[in-house]
Amino acid sequence: MSELEVLIARVLQPGFPGPTAPDWIRRRLGAGLGSVILFAPNIETPTQLRTLTDSLRAENPDVFVAIDEEAGDITRLEHADGSSYPGNLALGTVDDIALTQAMARSVGSRVRAAGIDLDYAPVADVNSEPRNPVIGARSFGADPDLVARHVAAAVRGLHAAGVAACLKHFPGHGDTVVDSHHGLPTVTASRADLERITLPPFRAGLAAGARAVMIAHLLLPALDPDHPASVSPTVIGDLLRAGMAFDGLAVSDGIAMAAVRERYGLAGATVRALIAGIDVVCVDKDTTDADMTALTDAVTAAVRDGSLPEARLLEAASRVEKFAQWRREVREASDSQASDAVGAGSSSNADILPDLSALPAFPDSPNFPDAAGFEAARRAIGILRAEPTALPLTQPPHVVETVLPRSLADHLAELLPGTTRSPLTEVADAADLPTGRPLVIAVRGIQRAPEDVERVIALTKERPDALVVELGVPSVDPGGAAWIVSHGASRVCLRAVAEIIAGRKFPA
């Protein structure tokens, strides 16, 4: 490979399908590929995952491995069964900084044990738009100050486990009604609104030491009316670099997402992102060797025709090298303390492994139930309204639920055997329901879909005894005999709300 191709290899971050690295990934690692990102299809078991990450480093010891392990509703490590941790909204609802920091430390310990260096977490978005189709319960909440203090706590917890935190989705994806996976969101906030609402959590996360920031694919006319943030020199250079004094890794959100790919094409978006100031272009979970060749060719052409200054590419590659060096130092520091209590690092490593000795000594067992995560989920349950006799249920209910990767009915069936279910989309009215059975209606962010609001309100009018469970952001009171909020749809959140409905706890 030429020197230019080596530089390009450092700044592209592909994913790949399957539990083992394909030959083209191994070949490119040997030629200097700087990082890879893992997704659920790459993960089968903890042992398999560690074997995979070890095999990547066998090809290139300096490669860093990234993952989206937010816990809560978005989990890669526990994608098969659901997360052992409540998500950010649940933690923000409890509003216990020590708990959030301990949860992040525990998540980070699993990420670290898997051989992964960079976690694309925490979500620093302020979910100021209840109809937001993509953030929702992934955010700590709608209050900037609350989100800021929990983002900082999450950064400290991840770093204490030896994992780098990445703030996302800069400069804020909370005030949108479009999912950037499918289209280009526009944020109409003024610069003053951004400073007051969306930016404080990012400033707090950077002050806590976050090593990376993920730039969103969204349009902010107040900053740059022509370019999505991920390809905007104004957003990245002026706001993030100059305005917030950030010199760590600027990472693109998946460059194959429709918000930019439909505008510029995969290669065009990649080149524009690098020009704008992105250091690591996150490509796609199904990147191919042909994709990487096409991207390498496009970046090479941009350097040669001068549209991408070589100095900008050198700067990006240098930041990747600096991050890789930090990753080595963190691993060496945390490995040297493996036999010590968490947080007992020497003063010389205090900025890498801050003291967490005052935090609750939550266990990090991979076996379900995770005592810490389950207890946190229990604390986050809210009963916003309930008639005196609505709870608990003493008979197995029929559950009408939004189709999600995991089912509330499955958890209820363990406590109330005989529980049945049907998808919300298949229930037109009460005539479609079994007779003589309690009714539970489970939804997630019902306000995001007007047709679901209408359907659920119609059902509760016909069945005023129904219990309605909101698994996401509570916004619209749907009626019924009780309105229960879990503030998340992770495995532990589902189990915790099942306990409330059944009036008894799962066995320890």
C-alpha cells in the first residue's frame, strides 16, 4: 500500500457480517486499518467475542475496536436476551448520580472484558421532542441540567472501567421528528436555544474527559443551512473544535445512513465528512471489501485534486494514532490494577482511572438477573395514575403490545402463568380480545404514532379496566384503570414492570 492508502486506512471504520473476521478485514488490518466497529451479528457468546477481538489485534496490535453498547434499549452484547441494565431514561428518572456512574462502570467492565476499546455511549441528546422517533428512552431526559450531570457520570464510569466514552449525537438529536437512518432531520433551534438546551450535556461530557464525539446527520440552519452537521466545517470546526476546545476523535454517525447517503452517495459523504473535520468515518455494519476499495479510491482522488487537503487527512490519522496510544496506556494501567478494587488506581493514573471507591459495590456478574441493573430498573418504575383496585392483577391477563424485540407478556407469564398476547396492530377493537380476562396494553412512545394513540384510546374506552404500560417516554395519557411507566424496554425494565402488575417479585 502507498503511504496515502495507509493514512486512509486509519480513518475508515468498517463493520462486517458474522462472528469471525472475513479475510478482507484481516488483510486490511495487516495493512494498517485503524479501527473496526462491531454489531449484534458479530456477537454470539462472550468467549466467541473475545476470540474475535483478539484475532483482530493479532493482525494489527494498534487497532481499536468500537461498539454501540448503550445498554437499556440499545445493546449489542446482550442483543439475544435484552440488556441487564435499565437505559438512560430510567437512570435519569431515578436521578442518582452514583447509580448512573456505577451502571456505566459495570457496562464498561463487560465492554472491556470483551476486548473493546471505544463505546459509542453515552447518548448526550436532550429529548426535548416527545415524538422523537430515534432517541426517546435513550436520552436521560428532557432537562438539560439533568442530562448534563448524568452524561458526565456515565463518562466517568466508562473510563473507570478502561473504556473510552463517546458523546453522541452532536450537536443534539433530541429535538427532531425524523430518524436520520431514513431521512435528514432539520433542527430549527436558534443558536441561543442550542447553547441553552442541547449543548450543556456535551460540554459536561467533555469536561468529564470524553475522548470522542459522534457527529449527527442533521441540518441546523442556525449554524449551517446548507450542510448536515456531519459534513459541516462550521459545526465541526467552529463549534466543536474552536468553540468547545475539543481535540479528541470526531467520529461520524454511520455514513451509510440515508440522511447523507441519499444526498451525496457513500463515497461522496465520506469525502465530505473528512473535509469537514471528521477523523473516523464509521461506514456500515455490512461494509464490504468493494465498499472499502471504492471509499479508498474516492478519498485518494479527493486528495490528488486538492478538494481534501492532505494536511487534513494527516490530522485525522494523527488523532487516530493518539487515541490508539491512549487506549494502550489505559489497558496497561487497568491491567496492572486487575487484582485491586475498582478505583484503587495510583495517583499517576487518576485521570485515566478515577476513584470510584465511594460508589456502591455493585456486582458485574454476567448471569441474569444482574442484581444492580434489576434493582435500578425497579427504582425507575412509575405509577402515574391508578384506580384503587387496579393493581395488582390476580389472574393471567391478555397483553396487547407493540411489537418489540422482547415481550412484556413473556415476563408476565412467568409470574401469572396462562398470560396470552397479541400484537397491537391486530386488535381493531375489544371484540378481538378474549373475554373474561384482565387486559394489559403495552406501548413504547405511543405519541410517536398517531394511529397507535387512537387505537389505544379506543380500546381503553371499551375496556376502562385496562392497565396501560408505557415502555418509553410518557407523554399522552391513554386512559384505562392505570398508567404505568417503566422508562425503558430493556429486559430488566420489562421484568420490573411485570412485578408491579403481578404484585410479586421474581425469585432471586
